[in-house]
Amino acid sequence: MKTSYTAMFFTSAILQRRVAVSAFQFAAGPAASIISTRPIASTSHILLSAKAEGGGGGRSSAAVVDKDLMSKTTDGKQQKKKKVALLDTNPPKGTRDFYPSDMRLRTWLFDQWRSVASMYGFSEYDAPVLESESLYTRKAGEEVTQQLYNFVDKGERSVALRPEMTPSLARMVMAKKGGLPLPLKWFSIPQCWRYERMTRGRRREHFQWNMDVWGVEGIEAEAELLSAMVTFFKKVGLTSEDVGIKVNSRGVLGEVLAELGVPEEKFAATCVLMDKLEKVPIDAIQGDLEELGLEKSTIEKLLTVLTNKSIESISEVLPPESQAVAELSQLFKLCEAYGISDWVMFDASVIRGLAYYTGVVFEAFDRQGVLRAIAGGGRYDKLLETFGGDPTPAAGFGFGDAVIVELLKERDVLPSFEGSGYDTVVFAMSEDLYSVAIEVASKLRAEGQTVDLILEKKKTKWVFKHASRNEARYCVIVAGNEYENGEVSVKDLSVGEQKAVKIDALGDWVQEVSESE
């Protein structure tokens, strides 16, 4: 019966529509005949749409009004199914993340550097990591110029991430316009950036210990710098059997070039090219040398000079009363006075690749030959002049963090930094004693201890494992029975002994353990 009523309803609706359409056609004329071509099957949709759009009588169906509803719903389901692209968790190529253990190593290394610099009377400075590109674009074919991380900023300025610190130091000295008292002894530990081929101990960013002396014309500045470098090596457990320091003078090459008739203005570019011989064969730079006007016979003469390993032998190929030989001889005498003669040696092949070096140059190296240069430096008296400043004598060195860490690992003298190294771990056995644990931790911190307060409810076994993993020295336990007596339990994790200490006497306990260490 229900079915027949339904059929009657739809039949009536269709007939009503036909009457309505006919009437509309009669009133509107031929233009309205388009409507009559709609299929009858769509009649119910049209009627519902008409009611909804007209707003007349009864509720309308939003599902019918919104023709895009199905596509929206489908897209929504598809969007839910889409997987979020995974983040690339690697740092940019050639760079590093520093997790807590890495930071402890870095802090330790920096502390060694700062300690030595302070020991030698140097003051620390710093400069922006972002500098004007023109500070580094010297026209001498240096690799550093080709390895810049450089770009044009939003103010249309050509800038670069610093590849080295010395030009920034020169800019800072110039900015004071002679207002700095000389001699100047400064050091820094900047992060430097170079887009270069990566090898063991060489990345695209690194930290570098720089020590520089300005205003001292004599070789005494270089001797002081070499001594500081050796002091650091000794301080971290290395010996002269592990590390050597090759010493030469750009003056040696300069005097040879002068004898061969090579003009002074080609000196810096020639040095840069000759420095590349350690990495590439002579054939690779022969064309560049010839472009400088150096004939084959001149190049062969230079190569002969570079093979010399003693001051006596180099004296034979240099002019009489050579200033370069005199400086080198004096430097080695000073090294003997410093007690570092077993660390330093003459090697004419050391030139250094930066164009601004003018005199003595030196390079620390791994005697086993596993790693590249550990550190290097020399005299650069004319650097300020290249920036339009007054001639100022200067010498310094740069010492990268990556290579020295690799060397310390290679020699098995690098300390462990896995544990946090807290003095004391403090924890409460129950929640109602947590405020007491806070009081205890605060007292110990006020006495100068490093304290890790356990912030949530943990089992005693977990706490002791946590303390051991982080290489804590002591564990202070706040427990009910001891607290009633105004005490806490203190466990010495190195020997496993435990004793009760009055809370009011924790300061005396800290002093006692400090004196016994």
C-alpha cells in the first residue's frame, strides 16, 4: 500500500511540472522552450533546487544546494591519506650538529685554547661572521677567494661568510685609526666558512683558534707564537714525536726571484702558485707560472730551492748576507731559548697559500702523515696597506678544530665526553619530600656544585644508573627516616660508600670533598 502511495505522489508531481512548464512556455514564449528539454529524471532535483534557491516554504537540503560537496568530501579523505614529507634531518653538507657530548668536547677544546692564550697575555676579540665580500677578493689567485659563501643581500650589498679571521682583524684595527696601543696581542675563536672539497678533518665550516701580534717588527713575535702553539700541544697530551712545525720564510723565495729577475709585483702570485705543488704536480701549474712570465729555467731553479731542508743548504743558493737567512737563524735560536727546538725544523717547501704573507711562515703537521696541516701562520706586514691603511708589522696563526680533534683521536689522548659530569644528583624518595630535595639542591648549587635535580618520580635503581651514565660524583638521597633527623644520605659513586650528612652542614661537606679531590 505504501508503494502505491509513493508512486501516486511522484506521478502527481510530474504532471504538475508539465502543467507548470506549459504555462511558463505560454507566458514566456519560445525562449522558455529550452527548459522543456531537461530529462524528466532530473525533475526532483530541479524542484528541490528551485525551492532552495527561491527560499520559499520549508527547509532546503544543503547537500543538494552545494554541488561541489561530494568532491570536497572526497578531496578531504584523500588529503588525510596523503603522507607528510619527512624532514631531512641531516645538517647542510659540510656542516655539523653539536649534541651535548659534542658541545662538551668543543667547550673543552676552546677552554684549552683560551687557557694558553691567557697564559701568553693575549686578549680575546670577535667580529661578525658576515663581512663585505671585498674584504676577501684579493687578486692573487688564492683558493679562499674561489671558496667564498657569498651573495647579494636585500640591500644590494655583496657580502660573504668569513672564510678566515685575519682580514676582519685588519678592518677592526683600521677602524680605530691608530687609536689602539701597540703592540697588540689578540686572539679569537671564530667559525669560518669555505665551500671546498671535504676530506678527513676538513669541512665547509670549522672553528679556528687565531693568535695575532701587531706592532712588533722583529722575529720575536713569531717565536712567541710558535711557543704558544707548542704549549697547547703539550697541554693536550701530544709530543714532538706526534707533531712537528715546518718553518720557512717568504723572503727566501723573494730573494731567489729577485736574483732571477722576477719583478716584485709578481711575488705574491708566484707564492700562491708554488704553494699548490704540495697538492698538484708541476705540470698542473706550469701554464699559470708561464703566464706570470716565469721561464722553464726559472721554475726549475725555484723547485731546486724548495727541496732544501736546512738553513745551511739554503744559504748556498741565496745571496751573501741574506736577510731571510739571518731572520731564520735568529728564530731558531729563540726557539732553543723557549725549549721547543725538537718541535721546529726548516723546510723551504712551506710557502702557505695566502697572498698577504711577507716573511716567516710556518705549518704544524702530523709526523705520521695521516692528516693534513694542523695549523699554520706567518708574518703579514703589508696586509693593512692592501686595504688602504698604514704599514703595520703583524704576525699570527690559525688553528682549526676539526684536524686537531682527529689527531687526538688518532693518538688516543682525547678525553671522553659522553657523561655530563655533574658533581651531584639529588632526588626525593617520595613526592612529599620533593620540596626538601629542592632545598638541598639549592644549597649545593649555592656552594658552587653542579647539581642535577631529578624532576619527576623515578625508581632508585633508575636514579643510580642515570647518575653513573652521566659520570656524577655523588648522589644525595632525600628519604623519610633521614629527613626526620634533619639529614640526607650521600653516596660517593666512585667508591660506593654512603653516609648521612646534616642538611644544615651540607656546605661543610662540599668544602670537605673539594679539598680531598
